[in-house]
Amino acid sequence: MLPSSRDVIIVGAGNAAFCAAHAAAEHGVSVLVLERAPEEESGGNSRFTAGAFRCVYNGVDDLRQLMPDLTDEEIANTDFGTYTEDKFFDDMGRVTEYRTDPDLCELLVTRSKDTMRWMQSKGIRFIPIYGRQAYKIDGKFKFWGGLTVEAWGGGPGLVEAHTKIAKKGGIAIAYNARAVSLIADDDGVHGVRIKHEGRTVDVKAKCVVLAAGGFQANTEMRTRYLGPTWELAKIRGTRFNTGDAIRMALDIGAMPTGNWSGCHAVAWDRNAPEFGDLTVGDNFQKHSYPWGIMINANGERFVDEGADFRNYTYAKYGRVILMQPGQFAWQVFDKKIIPMLRDEYRIKQVTKVRAETLEELTRKLDDVNSDRALETIKAYNKAVRTDMKFNPNVKDGRRTEGLPINKSNWANTVDEPPFEAYAVTCGITFTFGGLKIDTSGRVIDTDGQAISGLHAAGELVGGLFYFNYPGGTGLMAGSVFGKIAGTTAGQRAAQMPS
């Protein structure tokens, strides 16, 4: 049974939503979290992630504050490096082609470290991303690409920890509770109309925080805003992110902003289901492509696989794959690289071929011009600068020369059997267009004014990401802006008369 009123209502139950709930509750107000999904599928996209957070740290001491379980042995055997505010700003500017909203970007970067400490103080546990983000070279791990920290237990562990903290703090969570519309008038937002277990009810609130994700699971909105062919993309995460909260806000005059034709989209197993599968989690992704090559249906390479660390290219290469003939590609590796492939290549639910010769391999590539594929691989092998040493922990400059599309780094010849290839298509994570907010997390209307009582955080906020995305920034942005929106809502609700 839903209550008739709560001081603050949070629409959504992922990482951003829970950060908003925790922050609001710190002000002594009553908080209700609305989760459209049943409990076993709760957590939005956060449950489907690997749990990586991109945050500022100036050395091991900062990391030890986040991860007190770090041992002296781990520290001695690891080069964690640093990830400074300047580097974070540079990465955000570069990958978004300097379109990121400067005010929101400044908050994301400058508050990332303190927000992580706040989460850790609440009971969220973090660990280093060994394996996916550091390779052991000459007896020592070296982290690369600005991504070092992940939530213990990945996305599922993060959601479970948030849920436990919320319940312990007296925050109510309603499952199977779909927000239908905002209760609003000329004075602002006063609650939410909710369909809960088949019945529609109104719950009043002093403040509402929208944190229910983008519109990626809505085929019609995807095609309308992202464009033709996007109805054919797979959905990496939850089936429940259909843009409801964005629509509710637009219906009362909220300002749309950001890259509405853009999204986070990656290489995803070609035969994965239409939506994310919690039994597989994030393992349909295939992110070792920088060490190999990708070939399309015409038997040709179509992208510089080694342009940068995967953290800075994976979120845009899904779009490139979707635009290939047949909306797929094959990632090709040989004996040298196969042992280095990420764990997601070893799951049972994988579209894979294996062969002892290149001729046999190219014949096994479904729907590919095999003769042209063989020519492409042989031409690629001849173009590799084999006088340069391969090093996966740095941009090693080992490249090709003389090809129509050269590979800039990690150009390994594909010439030692056995050979393996993995079929991928486009998997969309979240959409970049969304609602305009100010630096207090308040939703702005089309006249440029804050909508009284309405706040937003997470993937449905527009303006942060354009064209591309630095890995791990989604959870970090959800945390930073969730905390900001929850704090603003909690403070406002606490000051209002009962």
C-alpha cells in the first residue's frame, strides 16, 4: 500500500536515484523511492553495469580512503598512477568534442572524489579493477585510461548495497510502481501519479527527484530521436527505461537539452537477447577489440581499432558497427592475444568461431565476403610495424602504415594459429539527450526558470555527453548529481511547512 504523501519522492531505483534518496534523508525528511520493475529486476541500468566509477584521485592515499582493504602487497605490485582533475576535464572535453556543459562538467569532475568518499562512508564498498583495467607487465600491474575503481559485486552488488543502506535509513521503496505523470500546477510540482500493482493512485510530495534513466528501451523514441536503424539495436540494460520520467517532465514544460541524436552504444554479442539478461549481466560486451581487428560483411576493416584505450572509444564504436552492412562485425584475434581477452569472451552465450588457418577462419565468418576478408587480414599483417614493441598498458604507437584505415596502436599481426573471431552488433546503454538542470539539480523549464519542487539526476539529465563518453562516467555522474539533487530536495522539503 502506497502512502498518501511523502516529503520527497524519488522516481527510479538505480545508483543516481539511491544517491538522491540517501542525500535527501540526511535532512530528516521522509523519502519514497518508486521502482517500476519488480524487486528481482530492480536497479535500472545500474544493476547491469560492471560497476566502474571514473573519479579523481591524486595517488594511492586517495585510493586507500575509498578502498581501505587495499593491502601493502597490492600497492607494492601495482602502479595506480594518478587521475587528476585536469586529466578528467581533458578527457571530458576531448571525447565530447568540447560540447559538454561546462557547469555540469565542473561539478562532475570537482565533486567526484568527495562523492565517492561520501558513498564509502554510507557503506558502499569499492575495489580496484584488476584484470579489465590493468595488465601485469614485468611483474607489476599498471592501471590505464583513468579507470581504477569499481563497486564490490559489480552492478548487482552496488544496487544491493544501496538498497540495504536505504532500508536501514528508513527510506521506503515501492516496487512495481510506475510513475505515470507529475502532479503539477502553476506553483510547481506537488507529487506523482503512480500505477502500483494495477491501480492508479496519487501520492503528494513537497519535492520530486526524477532519476529513471533514458529512453533507450523505447523503440519508437529511439527511432524518432536517434534515427533510422536504431530500432535494430540491442538494449544492454533494463527493459524498463522507456523515457517515462523525461516525458513526464516535458509534459509540464521542462527544457529538453543535450545530444538527443546521440547515445552510449558498444560492441555487443550479435545474438544477445533484445534486452539485458541479468544471468549474463554485462558479459555480452566485447571490449578487447583494441588488441585485434574488426571486419564487416564486405570483408573489410572499417575503423581504427587502436585509436585510443577502449575506455575512450567503446561507447561510440557501437554506432559505427550498427551502420555497417547487416549491422554487425567480427572481431578477429590470434594465439598471441587470445589469452589476454577479457572474461566476457569466455562465457557460454557467445557467437564465436575458431580455426587453425586464416583460410578456414574467414570461411567460417557468417554473412561475410570470405575472400575479401582473407585479403584484408593479409594486407593488414604486411602493414604492421613489427619493429615496435606491443604494450597493452600504454598507447604503444605500434601501428600500421599504408592502409586505407590505419591502426594507431596495438597493431598485432594476425598470423599465429589458432585464430578466433567473435560476432558483434550494437548494444545501446543509454541515451544522451534529456532534461536541463541547474547546478543545484533543479529542472529548468523552457522559459529558463527552475520548476519549483522538481529535480533530476542520472541518465535522463542532458548536456553532459555528446557523441562519446569516457568509461565509468555514467555511474560517477549519477552519484554526483544524485547527491546534489537529493540534497537540494531534502533541504527544500525540510524548510516547508508540514
